[in-house]
Amino acid sequence: MVMLYLIFYDITDDNLRLRVAEFLKKKGLDRIQYSVFMGDLNSSRLKDVEAGLKMISNRKKLKEGERFFILIVPITENQFRERIVIGSSESEEKSNVIW
């Protein structure tokens, strides 16, 4: 079963943040905001994305005050249709989302 996921992150280290963004792009997810990606994932691809992000996280010991926080949220079709959009973004205008 394929489901839409939103992936949010708050990462203070520039290199780690860039690595996460590049990883998510390579996995076919669309960037919808600076630290937010969205995409359809089946269970296998979800596990692959989760494992990759954990691997990136484990490669560096965080210093005091640094943050590495990633949130992966499943979104149903109805929840996505009920989204509230204020303003516009390039990705929202070019959206290929069928829902």
C-alpha cells in the first residue's frame, strides 16, 4: 500500500542538513519547504528512507546544543485534501499530486 508522507526536519549542522536533503531528493521525495519533503512511499520504500536517515544520524555525534530531529508523518488522502494553504510556493503550483 502506497501512502503519502510528510518528512520534517530540524538539523542545526549544515552538512548533515544538506546530506538529509540530498538523500530525500534521491529517494524521489519532493521538497515543499526548506526543511519539509513530501512523497508517496510504500512500506518497503518507507523502511529504506527510515534506515537511510538513521544511518546519516548515526554517523555524527552531536555536540552540546546541536539538534538532529526528523519527523515522518503519514497523511491520508482526506487529510491532504483538507490542507490549508496560505500563500503560494513553487512546489504547490507545480504539484503533481493527484489527490
